[in-house]
Amino acid sequence: MNLIESKTTSFPLSNSPITVGIIGGGIAGSTIALRLAEQGINVQLFEEGKSLVNGPPICHLHAGGNLYREISDQQCVTLLKQSIDTLRVYQHTSNIRPTVIAIPCNDAGDPNDLLPRLTLLQQTYQALVENDPKNKVLGEPNDYFKLYQRNDMERLALQDNPRHPLTPDQWMIPVAKSINLDQFKYPLVMVQEYGLSVFRIAATLTLALQKLTACHVHTNTKVTSLAEQNTGWKISYQDLTGDQHQLNVDYLVNAGGYRTGTIDDLAHIPRQRMVEFKAAYITHWAQCDAQWPEVIFHGERGTPNGMAQLTPYPDGFFQLHGMTQDITLFKNGLVSSNANSAQPQLDASFKAKLQQHWTQPEIEQRTQRAINHMAQFVEKFEQATVGGKPLFGAQQIPGSDPTLRAADVSYSHQRYARSEIVKASSALSVADAILDQLAVLDLISKPIPQTREDEFPVAQQLSLNDIVSYAEQLAAERGFPTSLARPIGH
């Protein structure tokens, strides 16, 4: 049975007086559509691709932003709160394994510089849990992070790898056994930042929106022009067969992802932003005999010693980032908008990659570079092989600060909102802000305060089994190993 075609339960359309148009069916646009449709608001969701949430590589929840030394403490606190909300709403999308942060000796950073931030985040998490016990989705607050000195790592290196790690020490064992302890500054840090499955998020959103008759999803659909009217917007669009259509909406949301500027141009609304093309690489380590945590080896972005990120999946698959121009970053891959257009223009070679046109030699070359980069720290990882095509995409960054990570929504006109998330966990904040804006404009009545779970009754009813089953189908359709759709730690 094809789940995408089976509607077992329909939820009635409410008598919503307005219609909201959302352009872009990525993580932001689909989350906004779900948030509004769960409230009974009529939604028209437009996505140029054939399925929802098919954008840049998502793998890490960023519950505190500990990957990023360069961002502010306030951005970290924001990401922590947004991640907690994400786990409460998308309850079957996390890979529950911790993240290890290690600073190589050749890096200028000092591990002790991380401690004030980690303490702030732990205290923030503790306060959030005390305020609402349902916020306890990242383990016990007291366990939010743990420090490991050299002697701790030496002790753990003598132990056998556990089959099902539960404690921080058990998760750390394969790291202690596999890295050269002389290469790192101490302490190492283990923090409860979990993984996020892009395929299970896509499955959750698709299956939930399919049940909500308040939302009409237009896939394989290109918006061709926008015209502002006194009471909203006229959307002109073209379907898969080339037929032209028009639709009037009372409020318009631009959730175009890296193409947000294209929609701004159609709406004749200027905006400054950047776009960055990135890729992560799928590898298979057949000889791996342990469940690994995620491991972040800090490094200076854009240099040959850029950060290396090892993200585990079931069955020996690992996703790799290497923040060098030979691996995850690309020369001329970061571009800015200009006075003539709100859409930064990527080079033609990147546009070809975004249309799935990677050459096999390039896939093998860049994946092998990622493996070699990781093998500097985990020597046995040199055994890994190419595990599939890269996860890739272009990331929008509003404004002119390339280090910005916590961003959500901006407004240019009364009935026009622009989603500008950089991280997936920010999508719910955008949805909340748009719902509030609709109330401020008196387009809807003010929403009644609810728990996060009660705001998403349809999504909350989806079972892990159905989500995983459909996520595996999506992974296969997109040409990725189905292991990437399966959970860790559940």
C-alpha cells in the first residue's frame, strides 16, 4: 500500500474566514502549513518538487548550538528552546544519542571556554523542565553535559563496547578506544544534543497534512507571478502539465528556502540575504562494531583543519561534514543578494548540483576526502567507503552575517511574511509568529493557549511505525540508503 495515497481519517474543514498561501514545502513551509491547518485555517501549500521537505541536509538538532563556537549565548539559548519544542511536536523524528565535542591540539580553541555556555544551557534546560515537565526531552537536566579528562578516556578505552549504550560513559567508550588521546586538549565534552531525521520529519509532515482537509498541498507546482491586492495576494502558478492557474489568498507566506529571494522578487519586495551551498557525505563503515555518539572535532571553518562532524545512523552508515572547501564547503559557494535582486545567484555548477546532477567521480572524490578528513582523528575510519550520493542543498542566511544560526521570520508588508530559518528547529517559531500576526491583523481570533502537544492533535496521533515505514519509502525514492530513515536510541 502506498501511504501517500491512503487517507484513512479526514479531519473536517473548519469555517475559517481566511485562506493562507504558503510558497515552499520545505521544513519551514510544511511546518507552518501544519500549524495553521491543525487550527482549522485554510492553507494552500505550493511546492515545486514532487515531495515535501526535500532540502538541505538535516542531521543535528542543535539543542544548544554547541557545534558553533562563534555564535552568541543568546542564539544558543534560542536554539535550545526551539529544539525542545521540535522534539515535543515531532516526537518520532529524533535519533537519541549524545554529541561529543573534541578540540584537537592544533586548534586555537580552549575546551574550558565552552564551560560557561554549557553551564548556562544546563541551567536554562533545568528551568524549562521545572516550568513544564513535558520539556524533559533531552534526558535529565543534570546530565545535559559531562566532562571527560585524559584519565577518564584512558579508563574507558580499556572497556568493551556496549551493544546498547545507555549512560554517557557507555556512549563514550568507542570514542575513547578509537581516537589518539594525544591529539586532543582536555576535557572532552559530551552533551545531550540529539540527531534529527530529515526523512522522518518529511514523513510526519506529509502524513499529517494528508489527513488535514484544511490544507491543500500542490506539489510539482511552480509559482510564476504574484500580485498584491487590497485584501491579500493573487498567486499565479503552473502545474506539472503546464496548465496555468490563479488563486486569491488573504495572507502570503514566503517559505522558499534558498529561493526565498526569488519569491521576494516576484512580490517586488527587496531584501538582503546570503545563500550558501553545502554538502554532507554518506559513508558506510562495514567494520564498525559499536554504536557511536555523534562526534564533533572542532576546527577553523574554511581551512584545511575545518570542523569534522561524524553523525551515526543504523547499520554502519555515517554522515560526514568537513568544514573545508574540499568537502562540505565550496569555493564561491557563499553568495549575497544585490540591489537588483533579493535572490543571491549561485554559480551554474551549483545550480546543476541542486538539480541532482552530480558526477560519480565527484561524489567519490569528495566523499573520500571526507573519509580522509575524519580518519585524521578516527584512524580506523579509513576503512569506510562511499555509502550513497551526498545530502546537499543551499542554505539561506538573512542579512549579512554568515555566522547567524537562530533566525525565524520577517515582515515587509501587512499581509506578507517571510520565513528565514537557518536551522530546522526554528520552523515552529516561524509558525507561531505567523499565527500571532494573523490575530494581530484581525484575520483570525486570538489563538487559545494550548500545550505544544494539543496544538498538533493530528500529528501527535501518527505512529512511529507508520512514520518510519513512509520515511524509508521516501529515502529509497530519493536514492538514499533506507538506514538513514531508521531511528537510533528508541
